[in-house]
Amino acid sequence: MQTHRVSFNRACISEKGLDYVREATTGGRISGDGPFTKRCSELLESESGASRVLLTSSCTHALELAALLLDLQPGDEVIMSSFTFVSTANAFILRGARPVFVDIRPDTLNMDEKLIEPLITNRTRAIVPVHYAGVGCEMDAIVDVASSHGISVVEDNAQGLFGRYKGRPLGSFGCVSAVSFHETKNITCGEGGALFINDESLVEHAEILREKGTNRAQFLRGQIDKYTWRSIGSSYLLSDILAAVLLAQLEERESIQQKRKEIWEFYEAELTSWADANGVSLPTVPEHCEPTHHIFYLILPTAESRTRFIENLSRAGIRATSHYEPLHTSPMGATWGYAPGDLPVTERVAGRLVRLPLHLGLTKTDLERVCHAIHRLQGGA
């Protein structure tokens, strides 16, 4: 009998993180934009080359900030993948925009760049590439299409922090990008996110939107002697307590990313032959992409075999799970006129994909146990 279950995900906070939390709570400054927030922003700006990095309370809020910055109006259109989290769509729908869903590539599961241009109309305001599993979309082609039509690019980089496309950081191609520090992400503070601003002309307005529509950020920097209401906005700041947890994770990013890479490569080495023999697909990473190793997934032959696969692993004490349900086939998707069959690759992948456990708490014994349980399954299940 197995002595413990292998969890799908577990957040791991180091002693340094706990020390930083104690420092934050005893320092008397725990609201947003405190000293730990500043240190996180400076580190991320240095690593990414962004003009400004604004920490937010979630990636959802970072995407909402992006939509506000674009000044979207009712009836505007935003092209995005349907194989993504609901926040990708909600952030723009809240401003009155219509989501225009594009199918995904069967290899990387990113938006199919060849299908974007036919979807562009005179109402299209933005393209939102989602770097699935931390593998970069084909950004050269996406940026070229956007530029030729005068359309903004907003990168949903929730899973791609510190990943690269052709040597360039993911999140550096669009006018802005959003990242996530949710519990399930490589770098985490429990709940959190950030908006990376690559267009310097957007910085001042973004700061105002993030601070309830006021110029308080300038006040805190001593640039003005009082602040006032300047625009619409909301409260998108991250508590400095959470920024303290985040700073420790960011400072330990190399060891965190290396451990995840080792786990990902262990799965790849141990499961490639089994996958080939059972009609199962493993992740594809193009040579010009440096992934974050955020997800290791399998694509089973059928939806039924995926269900059996997850159930069999569960009986062995291993938690594996599916991922996104396509947005276009959801009840909300139907309100925009979409129906099953509209995006065949997305639907085929979503029904057959399963994610394996991948977190820093996994031991070699855990990984061997997962792979041993999988090798016992025939026909993918």
C-alpha cells in the first residue's frame, strides 16, 4: 500500500521567504507599493528590460489594466485563443470588447499564427497571444501581422516568466504583458501578478489606473506634494507582505527553474518510448524556444482514455488532472455566437490532455512512482 499521495501541485515557500515576511510585518509598511514591492519591480525590470513592472493582486488584474490602457470601447474586437483561462477573455469583455477566438497549433498548443489575419476586421484592437505551458508563441509572425494592421499586442504571459523566444524574454514583444504569481505558478506568492509595460508612453497612465485613478504613485516618489483623482481606475496593488514572499522566490529563481527543468526532463526521458508505443503525444518545444517547464502534459488518444488514465493514476495515489475547457464551447462562449466544432484542434486537444504532477516538493521516488504507474497502463490508459 502506498504511504502517501503524490500531489499535483504544492506551493513551496523557503525560509528566506518567511524571513522576509517577518521583516515586512515588523517594518510597519505592509500595504501596496512598499519596500518589498519596489525591490521586486526593480529586479523584474532588470531581468526583462521592461520600462516599468507594476505588481498587481493577480494576473487577472494585470490583464484588466491592459484592457483599460487600450481604452477599449463596446464593439471592439480582441483576437485570442479559446484554450486559455477565463481571465484572458473576461479582462477585455469587461470593457465591452468582443472576444474573437482563434484555433491553436497541434504541436505547441499556442494560437495558430497562420489563422490570425483572416479574423482581423476594422474593429480589431488587439491580439492576445497566450504562451501555453511557458513555450513561446510564434511572436515574429504575430507582431508582423499586428504591426501591418496597426493593432496592439498584449501578451498573456501567465505561465511564461523567464521563458524566451529566439533569445528574447517572453513578455517583451507586446506593448504590455501580464504574468501570474498564483500558487500554481513557478514563481509564486499565493495570489499575485504583474503588468510589464514595454511602451514607456503607457507608464504614467498605468500607474494612475492602478492607484484608483489617482496620481498617488508620483506623490509617493516625492514628485508632487499632494495627489488627486485623475482618471477612472481601481485598486490593483499587491500587499507588501505578499511582495516579501515573492521577492524571495524571485531571488531563488535560478534554482526553482532548474528543479522544474529536471522534473520535466525526467518525465520526457522516462515516458517517450511508452508514449510512442501507446499513441500518446508529449509536449513539443521548438528549438528557438526556451520554455519555463511550467507544465508537463500528455495528450491521450481519446477523451475516454484520458478519463481512465486519470482514474487509474488516482487509484495509485497520484493526482493528475486535465486543463482548460475551451472558452468558445462554454455557456459564455455561446453568447458570442460560438458552438462546438468551430475550433477543431482546440476541442480535440482539450478533451484528451492530462497534466502530470510538477512542483518543487516532488522527490525522485515520487517521480519514479508516477512513471512506473504510467508504464503499467496499456493503450494510453
